[in-house]
Amino acid sequence: MSGWSETWTWIDGTWHEGNPPMMGPRTHAAWLGSSVFDGARSFEGTTPDLDLHCQRVNDSALALALKPTMQVGEMMELALEGAKKFSPDKQLYIKPMYWAEGDGAGVIAADPESTRFCMCLFDAPMAGKEAANSITLSHFRRPTIETMPVNAKAGCLYPNNARAMAEAKGRGFDNAVVLDMLGNVAELTSANIFMAKDGVVHTPVPNGTFLAGITRFRVIKLLRDAGYTVHERTLRYEEFLDADEIFSTGNYNKVVPVNRIETRDIQPGPIAAKARALYWDFAHA
């Protein structure tokens, strides 16, 4: 395995460089999946929506029956403190995280009183302005609230999207569209998805099967404030096949256009470019 990028992690009151050991074989999260996290960004001297990301990790903890132990302001202070350990030119991923250490009722449940917290920051370069992705349809589907904790940014949700990503990569694509259990478009494996047709923007309506991201929320607001019509609605995959533009939003790379869907080449368009420019302006405001 290649080495980790530059990383600093705060846990139990101390900063550690690198990838410190934090879980053992009896740690509940290590074998029964009781962990949640969030991901914010620090780049070009900005930390856009850091407060919302910190609030969401607390909400995710509660959704997984964990006990949040940090206030939003405390997490924000830690994130800014940690960012100072890196050179100013670095693009950082900021990851607050909770997990259960001990077993609870019936062993399979976690003990909320054993909840632990860490704040991890690491060097993670973002996709450049000229980046674009190719996408295909996955046969794997998003679960519902009855089957998985889809109201949390929980680690246990990601293996399903990971196998969709691996399948897409194996077929020569960068990412995959994942449907919900009714066959409607939910998201990409690692980001929310948008399309544009005749100058109007469309994105899947949050229906409890996927995480409606903070960057997604921000881009919708920015586009609407700039005069674009943005519809959140039920979308079929066939509509994306006929779209004028497709782009994704997510914390890791913010706004990235699609340049191929299945066998059809699709030119990155002006709305995706505008969404990216608006986001960068917001981040620096």
C-alpha cells in the first residue's frame, strides 16, 4: 500500500501526525460498523460551510444512536487549529468522526456512553478546473431507511456504493449512477448529480434514500440566486441520457462536469462552469 498523504489527527486532547492507531479488535465500530463521519474542506484560505458539516456529524451520531460529545464551535476551532499544521497551499479534507468503543444491548448494539471522537485532516488535492468524469448505470441500488441508516453519514453505507464504483471502474468509467429501490436516479457513488436541459437544471429530490449533500444545497441556492431555475424532482436515468449537461456536486471535488454517459460524449457546459465559479466566489466571500 502506498503511504498516507500528510495527515494530522486530534484524539483524546492531543494532535498526532500520520495515521494513529485508535481501534482494537473489540472496538464495536471495528467489527459492527458503529461509526459516522463528515467531510469539510480547507482550500485557498477558506473553509466553506464548516459549521454545517460539524453540525451534520452530530446529527449523524444521533441517527446511529451514538452520543455526540463535541459542540459545533469546538469542532470548528479544532479544524482551524489543525489546518495551521499544513502549508497554506494544501487542499485539505477535514473529517470529524464519532464511533462506539463498547458493546451495548445484546452486543450487536453500541453503548452510546462509549462514543469516542477524533478530528482528522489530511492533504487531498481537489479535481482541477478542467476535470470531467465519465459515468454509467450501476445495477446496485440505494437502500431505504427501513434497511439502513440513510439519514446519517455512516461508514456502514459506503461499501454498497464502493462496489458500484468498482464495477464502473472495471467497465472503463469514472463513476456510476445509483438508483433508489423504485428505479429512480438517486446519486453518483461519491457525489450528488445534476442535469440541465434547455437551460433548466434538475436534480433528484431527496427521498430518504441518499444523503442530500451540503455542497448540493449550496449549489442549488447559488444557481437560484443567479437566476437559474432548479427543479428537485423524481428523475429517470433515460432523462440523463438525453441531457444537455450533467455535473456532480460533492465535498471532495465540489463541482465536476460529466463528459461521457455510457457511449455518448457530452460536452461540459456553461451551467456547470457557472456553478463552479459561483461556488468558488461563495467560498472566498
